Amino acid sequence: QLARIQHKAGLSKEAEALAQQAADAGDTRGLVTSPTVSYMDAESVVSVPDTTSTADPQELKLGNDPAPADFDSGDHVNLTADGYLSISNAYDLVSLGPDA
């Protein structure tokens, strides 16, 4: 398992050997582990298809529906407070905790 973790982390052969020596000696302080990675598509939370776009696939734009779905601050780039709130609420905070 240690070698698999080190390989995923992209350690050099020398670093792998040193980590293995430390693990064999009972020293686990310097071991590299791979965190659980989850994916959250923030763009899909605050954007909608741009119906004026002729591109395929259709380009996206910030949602500008009435509050609380008014994600466009007016410059078509920056989010409103509701936009930031929607993105932060989309994260599963439990999954961001330490691995069990």
C-alpha cells in the first residue's frame, strides 16, 4: 500500500526508498498520503446557457434571474453575494473533512 500511495503522489525512487526506510523504522511522520479528491462544478451552479450564442455547445453566462438567483453583478464577470453563497452551499463539507 505504501508504494501505491507514493507512486500516486509522484515521489522519486530516492524519496520512495527514504519513506520506506522511515516506515520500516516505525516513523510515519513523513509519509505522503493522497487525499480523497472530490469534484464540484462551480460553473454549473451559477451559469445558464446563453441563448444568443450560436456556438456548439452553447456558451454559458451568469444567471441573472431575480434574487436569490441573481449571480451577475452587472459586469458579466463578477459574482453577486448570492452567487458566492450558491457556490459555497454546493460543496459537501463532510467530504472535505479528514479521511476516515
